[in-house]
Amino acid sequence: MPATRLSVNLNKIALIRNARGSDLPNLVQVAKDCESFGAEGITVHPRPDERHVRYADIPLLKEVVTTEFNIEGNPTRRFLDMVLENKPHQCTLVPDAPDALTSDAGWDTVKNQDFLKKVIGELQAEGIRVSIFIDPVESMILGAKDTGTDRIEFYTGPYAEDFFKDKRQAIEPFKKCSTLAGQLGIGVNAGHDLNLHNLAYLNDNLPELLEVSIGHALISDALYYGLHNTIQMYLGKLKG
């Protein structure tokens, strides 16, 4: 099995930039640097209020990202039009409310199946790989299969929350659902609250895992270790 890929989420970099109303740090330069430091993908999640990554950032990033460009977000018409115009390698659909502080739940793939099938088909018709944010529930994995999605991205918040209480119990639903996804021919990604403490255990226990998207913890660690060193530390957790 190839090693799990590390995609760096730049939202927190953009949040720092926006705090002063300037272009420091420059998001495009940070994306280029992350790749030169070993990142195997760049992820952004523009929200409706554009409090961190802005819609205007997307074409600038698309022009310079040479690894894999992943755009996450709630598939509103505005969001979908932007994705279709910029054609990232991957689009991750997330059921965020407009005022959500962060992503904290996956799709109900049964209830929203018709909607997801339509959106996924629209993106795939333009050659964009689609992943949908999902909780580790077997019925949701089965529902995901019926939407036609290429991949799922596990919402790993509960895993991270319970990791130090009982990591074996915390990983169990993800193991079951990752195995099921693999059997169904669905690729597996993961993201949310993954860090240097819990990443290796997740990776070691999910052989189907293709990619992790990490932003908040990685950027926080970079304040202490530096961005280059931090990316190498996260890659070390994935490569063994």
C-alpha cells in the first residue's frame, strides 16, 4: 500500500492574514512553501463569510499548486460554480451551516442521497474527484456508495476526543467503516483534529487510508517547530 498523503489545510494561515487586513502572510507563498517542505496536497475551505480563505484566493492557488488541490465546502450554488470554474483535483463536500465555527458532522447520505448524487455527478462530469465528509456509521457508508462518490472523508473529531481515554475503542468504528468502504470500492480520506499524538495510530489502523487533511493542529505546531520541521514531523507519522 502506498503511504497516506498529507494535505495541508491553509485556513488558519488565511485567518492570520485577514486579521490585519493585509497580505501577510501571503497565502500563495505559504502554499508553495508547504509543497517544497514535503506537503503532498493543499486544502482550502472557503466559507460564505470568507473569514479565512476567500473566493478570490482560489484561482491564485490553483495557478501555483503542483501537488493536489482540494477545495472543501458546503455545495451551495455559489460554491459549486467556483469549483467548476477552477477545477481542483478534488472537491470535498461538507454539510456546514453558514455560521458553523468548524465542520463537526458528516452527511446523512440516505436523507440527502438525491441531492448528493446530483452534485457529485455535476462535478465528476468536469473531471473533478469527489469526496464527501462522513461519520463512521456503516449505513452512511452504504448510502455514500449509492451517491456515486469517489471517496469519503471521515470526520475524525470523535476519534481525537476519545483518543486518550481509550484509543482502541475510539478507532473501532473507523476501522469497521474503512474496511466496508474499501470493499465497496470507495476511497478513504480523513480529517479534523488530527495531530502529532493521534495521527500515527489512525494511519496504522486504517490500511485503506489514502489522504489526511490537517490544518489547525499543524499550523499551531508550526508556531513552535517551524513550518518545514512540522510538515516533516507529520509526514513521519504517516510514513513510519
